[in-house]
Amino acid sequence: MKLLNWIAVGLSAFALWGCVDTVPRTSSITGNVLDLDGQPVRDATVRAGGLTTQTSANGAYSFNSLPNGQVEVVAEIFKNGQQFRGRTNVLNFENDKNGSVSIVVVPTNQSATLTGIVRDRDGFMLEGASVFVYNGSGASHRAFTNLNGRFTIRDLAAGYTYAVSASGQGYRSDQTTFQLNTNETRNLDFILDNPGLPTLDPPQNIGVTSLVSHPDATRAVGKNEAIENVMRLFDGKDRKFISRSRDVRTDINVEVELFWDEQIFPDQFGYGIYRAASATGALSGVDFYFEPLAPYYVDGGLNPFSTYSYALTTISTLYPDFQNQTESSLSSRIVVDTLGLLNVNDVPLTGPITFSWQGGSGADNYVVFVFDEFPSIGVDSLWNNANNRTVGLSQVYNGPSLQAGRTYYYLVLGLANGDESRTISQIGTFIP
């Protein structure tokens, strides 16, 4: 049996940032609980290190003062007569803050289990290796091998195609794909080869959007799901709502989503996330993103009416040894501006149905979405003006006929900078 030197990895992780500044870190973790569609789960119970908390309206949770070492994080919720559960593992170090701990919950009556052993090429069982299992739903399930090199990952959803990667510092990862049947326990063993020093390219084709929304404290149950639904309808694709916030604001939600071309190779260890509070200022390391299978990152707890720029690096498994060869150069820098809050006014009770909103958010064009039921995930809009946006502060409804006395819902999406900068209003209601 060989023990991987994870302690050295944890203590040296922020050496990743070279000569740039680092951010203060504390012994805590933050993350989100997601469903299989990658959407946030509110009011889930999350347990870690003997502590318990509940997720917020955007599925977020946090823990402080967790024990050092390997800690299992378990999320559960009972919803619509069915129990959902998910879990992952983190490695905590003193004075460390882990901001990448998201959990996917699945129906317990449709779950399965993956087990196996991780060895090196000489047949030695590896203690402390990481096994990541990912199906594209927004977060990996992660487990560590025990002193016999064995791992177990429970609460995986049956019927999905998973990518799995067994890896460790100083080893080339072993990767495969698989599917599980309901209640199945599958055994997969992995052999980690000696690492190489491949030429590392930084992430390519980086994209970015910013989103401003009203704080969780002002949201009713389900409102964050409505916001996610509107963004899905507007973009025509799922958003990966995975907050990596290091600071939490109670007056406003400001986040930046980064995404790039997927790159998965045996020597990959993760990504370095760099940020500057201006378009051209000095970049500082904000996270070592140990998530080799996911090509996106969400940075939260930011400020409105601000300019940020980001650059990324690719990290290989021999880091921090041979540092000049195990971290790529910085990617091209990408710049994004954040907007301010967008507030809608009440719809007049007389005259044509007219939606209006307050100025000052920084948006320069607007899309109104109208729904005939609460605009949660999967509910299509009854009408929107995405193909004929307004540049003013009001929009007259010109969609299908509405039923008198019925309650309808609407949101306004404000946009700027080629749709990269976004702000979304609170949910309004009206009765024609």
C-alpha cells in the first residue's frame, strides 16, 4: 500500500498562484445542492463533520470550523413523496476554504453504487487517491481510497452515462465511462500509471456572462428556480448554477459564469482561476478548481456596477513539482461588466396591459417574459419579446388573449454588452 501525499497538495495548493496575490482562506466549505438537471435544490438537509445545515433558495450551503482531513458531505431532501440523497467527499486543511463542493441528489429508489480498488502500475494499492464520477449534471461525486486502495461511491443515479476518473498527485489518471442499473453495485478497478510532463495548453475559447438578481432573503420558495428557467429559455441551454462564492452578500446576488472548451487528458489535475477587479489590473488567484471533468466555473459574491477580468490555467498531476512544466501559461484574459438590480413596477389595473420597470440598472435593452403558471423549471413562457426587445422602460403586452380574473406571472431580463451582462427582476404578478 502506498499513501498519496495529499497533505502536501493541500498546503501548497495556493503556491499555484506564483507571484500573484492570494486570498484569505478559512476552515470551511461552500457549495450547492443540485438535481439531475443541474438545477438548485432548496431546503435540502446537508451534513458534514457532525454539523447540519439547510440549503438556501439558490441551493447554497456553507460550513465553518470543519475537522481537517477527509470529510464526507451528504445532502438529503424528501420531496413529493420521494426521498433524494447525494454525497461527495472533500479534503480539508487548517486555514483552508473549499469553495467547490456541490452535490447532486438522486431518488434513493433509483440509485446504484460503484466500488473498486485503485493501484499503481507495480500493483501497490493507493491510499488517498481521488475517484471522480460525473454525468454532466453539474457536479462530480468524489471519493477517496482507503488504506487498502478501495473506494465506494453511493447514491449514483441509475440509467445515466458516467465518466469516471481515478487520479492522484504524481500519477497519470485512469479514465472510463459506464452506466448503472437500479440497485446495482458495480466494481471497477483502476491502475494509475507514472505521470508525464505533457505540454499544457491553457483553457481555450473562454466565454463569460454576469448575472445580477435579487437576494435570497426576498425570494419566495421556487423563485430562484424561476430565474434559472428564464435564463434557460433565453439562452436555449441549461445553465450550470454552481456557486463558488467566497463572500456572501445579503443585499444583492452578483455572479460570473465562466465556460470553456472541455479538455480531458490523463495528466490533468484541475484548473487555476485568476481574477482582477478591472479590465487590465493584476490578476490574483481565487481558486484551485480541482474538478478535471467540468469545463465551467461560477464565481459569486461579487459587486454590482463593476468590471472584472479572468484568466485560467491548466494544472497537471505533478504539480507543484516542476512548477514551470505543471501549470500552463495564463489563458487569454476575458473581461465582463456587472449590472445593478432591476426592479419592476406594478402593472396598471386599467388600460392596456403595460409592464414597466425602474431605470438605473445599467441595462440598455430588455426582454419581458409572461407565464400563465409559476415560471419554474420546464414551464415555457406564454409570451416574450425576445425577438423585438425594448430599449425603453416599458413594454405593452401584445401576446395571446388572456383570461380575465386569472393570475399571470412576469419577469424582466435586462441586458447589455452583447448580452454578456445581465440583470433579472423580481417576479411580478397581474390579473387582467
